[in-house]
Amino acid sequence: MTSLDGVQTPKTRQMPPNKTALVAALDIGTSKIACVIARLKPCPPSDALRGRTHAVELIGLSHIQSRGVKAGAVVDLAECEQAVRQAVALAERTAKVRVESVLLSVSAGRLQGNLVEASAELRNGAVTTADMSRVVSAGMHHATPKGRTVLHALPVGFSLDGVKGVRDPSGMVARHFGIDMNVVTAEATAAKNLMLVVERCHLNVEAMAAGPYLAGLSVLTDDETDLGAAVVEMGAGTTTIATYSGGQFVHASGFALGGQHVTMDLARGLGACIADAERIKTLYGTVLTGGSDARDVMSVPSAGDDDRDVPQMVSRATIANIIRQRVEEIFEMVRDRLAESPFAAEPRARVVLSGGASQLNGVPELASRILGRPVRVGRPLGFGRLPAEAKGASFAVPTGLLLYPQFAHLEHVEPRHTRQVMTGTDGYFGKVGRWLRDGF
């Protein structure tokens, strides 16, 4: 068995510009597993949402409680496999199709983006596709530490003979060619186990992509990506960040704190069971307190099994204070991560929140105060008829997965000598070469 160090996760082919394709997206999160199936239909270029060549017609959707996952990483293969099977089967039933391959999101494994500069002398005087691939590949491997795997290798700028700002160097003449690129990596073990769960369900993984990047594809406007923005994806077990500058995805990071930690704090602080703490967070969760909150009390059942235990009376102010302390900690960590990224050089750039934990009352205001930036809660943009449950911030990653094939051509893909077959889903899915096999 060989190491997975430096191996690139599976990447999808470029989206055929004039063909309809069937796409299945799978988001395995800490609190929920979502499976979304859509038909991508060619559409005219959009002035509002650049880069989208296809309209998304949602035909199947499911979301169930996650099992066997902690902080975005698989901790029980059998439990997670059963949950994934259930989610996919429910979506298949709605869509009336059979899923054979999926696009898979990754939020675990301490996501990290590095802005890398790679360069080389040109052999033939003019920049060719082979030159670009050679330089990007060298930079990608140089930027991949031991024990990590590459999720994305995105060129963000080019230079010729030291002159930066070149948009498309193809065919241009120079002696020296350079590329600035964003290499996003994750812990190889976390990515491998996510893929292993899907493989055990007899599904192929068409591609893997970082959660915050996917959220950015779904919730950001073109102006925000051009002027600078940071997407903070607040999941149940992780908080992940993607930063944008000049229309490019330039950095990523993440840490293992999220909405589930708020639930656990409530359970401990109120002496309640976890299910009751989650219900209280969902119904009454806020980081804001008012003048009457100290007097406004509610009954909270005891965590014990004894029916004779007397419920305790807890003020709304107490609940808000418990929630606010943890949410403040999360945004202080976000602030530190942003200070270490290219986002620090964009003083007027805004922050866009996504993920289920971002929907707590008062979170945008608290985030704006701590981060010193304008903050809004993002929702999927440019989708036609989404069900009500998929219109909110908690579905930014699954809907971003449906958009991802339209942007996959921007990334460098390591060559793989693998066999491909057609599966009947418009010929779009069908890679048989497995990343697990490449890594073993």
C-alpha cells in the first residue's frame, strides 16, 4: 500500500458546452447528509452570474440526519454508509433516475490554501498548453505537504519574463514563464475515508471539491468576487473559509468548530439532553439580548431519565449568552484566519456567511462587529425552482456542487492513465479509474 501524499483527488471533465448532463451532488456533513440530483441544460451566457453556461433544473432532493460523521470526517464507516445509501435512495426516488456517480464535497481535513508561484524556462519560445501543465504540476507538488492531498490547483495569474498581469499566455512569446496559483489541500486520510464511504455504496466519485469554494460558487455575486469577498461556511462540525480577489478564488482555510458545538454548550449549560438543546437552538437561538430577555423564561426538561425530575426555568438571556460566547469564539478564529490570508489586503471586501449555523438570529451583526467588515447571509443565486428547504444558507454547498462542473475547466488536472466507460446518464458520468486505487 503506497502513500496518498501529494495525490490529487478525482476531477471531473470539462462540461460539454452544448449538451445536457445529469449531475448528482452529495454533501456528507456533520449534522445532515444532502443528495441533490439535477439536469444541467445549456443556456445563454448570464450578465449577472459569470461563468454559468448551463441552467440547473433540480429533479431530486433529499436531506437526512447524518450518522457516523464528526467534524466533517467519517468516524464510523458502517453508520455513514447506511446514511448515504438512504439519502441517495430518497433522491433517486424523487428524480426517478438511478445514480451511478456523484460529486462530493469536502469540509474536513483542515482545509488549507497556499498561494504558490511556479516558473520555468520555455523550450520553444512560445507558451504552449504543455508548458502551462508542466509548470502548474511542478508548483502543485511542491505545495503539497506530506499527509495531504490536493483538492484544487487553480491558476490565478500569469507572468512572462517577469511581467505580471497576463490573462491568457497561450501562444505568447517569452523566455521565462510563471504562474501564480492557489493550491487547496486537505488531510489525505479524511478525503480518502469520505470517498471510501461512497465507494462502499457502489457509487463512483466523479470529483471532490472544497466546501467553502462550492458555497462561493452558489452565493457570491460577480461584483463580490471582483471587489473581494470571503465566504464563511458555518457547518455543524466545521467552519471553513474561501477568499476571493480580482474574480479569483485565492485562499482557503478551516477549523473544527461549528453549530454542533453551540448545541453541546447549551446541553451542558442548561443541564438538558442534546435533542432538547438542538430544539432550543433552532427555535430560540440568538446572539442578541434585549431588555425583557432576563425576565422572559421558559421550561427546559432535565437531561435525566427520571420522570419525577422537575423541569428548570431558564431565561432567554441565559440561552443567548451561552450561544453568543461560542459564536464569538468562532468569529474570532475566522478573524485570525482572514488576517493571515490575501483577504487582509482588501480593506473594503465583504464577508458572506453560509451554512446552517449562520442562520442563528443576530449572527451577521455579531460577525460584522468582530470582523470589522460588512456581512450578509448568502443564499443560492441564479437557480430556477428550488424547494423551500433548499433556498437557505444551509444548502449553499449542495447547490454549489451542481454548479461546479461548469467551473471545473479552470483547474489543473493531473493526467491519469485510466479507462473510461459510459453509464447511460448522458455520457457525462463514467470514470472507472479510482483515486483510491491510484493512492494504494
